[in-house]
Amino acid sequence: DRELWAIAHFAHLFNIPWICAKVISDLPLDSGHPESLNICQVVKEEALRYSQILFDYYCQNFIQYQAQTHTQSDQIDQIFATFYFTESMKRLFISYFGSIKDNKEFLQKAIIQSQKSEIRPKEQAQYFLMLCHDYLNPHKAKLKRELEELQQGQKIINLKWSTDFEKIVIKSEIDDIKNIKQIQDELQTLYSSKIERLLNGEVFKEE
């Protein structure tokens, strides 16, 4: 099954649904042929019958799945037509889609909310992907909003979560000696206890 393994690996890698049906050697051997007979010769002689078995199984089991897959593909194409997605953005959305496809209300609201924003088309797509990410990661989204609230009023320092949400990164630029004093003042205004709780994964307001 090396060939199938390769197909399954890349289907999983790109979040592509897949199903496989195979006729295994048990079937020819159970068809009245002695086991001493060359199995490859058996399959060759009865190739039409085994092909028909596979086709019948496909008709009974895969057609409904295929229709469902086409419906999902149509939904994805509709999203792609709505936003200016780069190829990497498309791959990211496809990775999200499996978990949000059944919540049509959320998808509709996210599309409307993104399009209302007075920003460029590519930024609308980025905003839409951010909404999808936050929907799938609600706790991280709350932590991010809490940090944004702490950021309000800060003019010199910039607060941001690390990608793994394990650290709060503080950034600033110094182009004048006065900036050092401003940085010190802004750091003193931050609530150290609140930052500590954020680092512990706590949120302060439930929605």
C-alpha cells in the first residue's frame, strides 16, 4: 500500500478529504481458486469481475460522499471569489474550513463584518482569516483582546503575544534620549498583576 500511503499523506497535509476502496488478495483466494495458484494471474484473469465489484461499491458508498464534497468545494470557491486571497491564504482557510463549515451563521457574519471594514481587499481577507482563527481559538482570542486593552494609552512601547502565547513581547524604538524616560513611564503604568495573570492564561471578562 505504498502508493496509497503517499496519496493519504498529501491529502492530510493539504486537508483534502479522501476515501479509498481496494480489492485485496483475500477476495480472489476465496473465489474457489486454490491458494497455490499465482495470485497475480488470478487477478488478471478475473479483472473485469473485480473491477465491477469496485464500481458497485463506489456507487453504493461514494456517490453521496462525492456530492457532499462537491458542496463543500462550492462553499470554498464562493469564499475565494469573495476575498482577495493569496495562495498561502487559501491554504490557511482550507485548514480552517473543516472545523467551521457547519456554522454557516458564523461564516456569513464574518464575511459581512470583513467587507464592512474600510480597508484594502487583501487586508479584508486577512481580517476574515483572523476572525476564523479567533472563532477556532476563543481563549487565545480573549487573551489577545486583553493585551490590546493594556496596549491602549501606550505611545512608545508595543505589547504583543509570542506565537506560542507563552510570553508577552515588549517592543520599542529609541531615537532620542527622551524616549528612554517615556519608556520607563509607560512601563510603570502597566498593571504588573494583570500581566502576570495573562501569562498564567487567565482572562478578565467573559463574553
